Amino acid sequence: MTGRAATAKAVTVKVVLSTGTSLSHTGGEKEFEVEARNLRGVIKAMDARFPGLGVYLEEETTVAIDGQIHETAYFQRLGEGAEVYFLPKIEAG
């Protein structure tokens, strides 16, 4: 028997980057639609479009999926039409 994650189909999700991230990595483009099964797939898709962006998203941002902030959510399944926001990490001093 196969697991649900193995049979999950890619869905179309909306990706939104912060202004700073978009200016430094995508020429100012902030919103995208990508096909992915999970957050890891979103990051890979964004890195394929903009080489080097994936590492930045993994190391320098926090992610909110449908309004909920996730610390580590690489394999979080995404629903059709999910909204994935990459936000700058806030560091305390």
C-alpha cells in the first residue's frame, strides 16, 4: 500500500514574495503561480525560475501557508489554490 504523500498530485498555488525579496531576486515581480505538491516543491519551482532564490527562501524567510506561519513545513501538503507567502525572518537582538 502506498502512502498519501506518494500519491499526492501537484496543485496550482499562488506564491507571494516580499518587496525586498522580489527586488533583489526576481526583478521586482512579486506574485507567481506554480505547480507543487508541498512547500519543498514550491521552493524548487521558484529556484528553477530564478537560480539561487531557493537557497535564499530556505535560509532567509519564514513561510505562511493560507495565513498560518510555519517554522518548518517542507513536506506540508498544499491544497489547490493555496497561498504561500515568503516573509523576511525577524531576528531578535
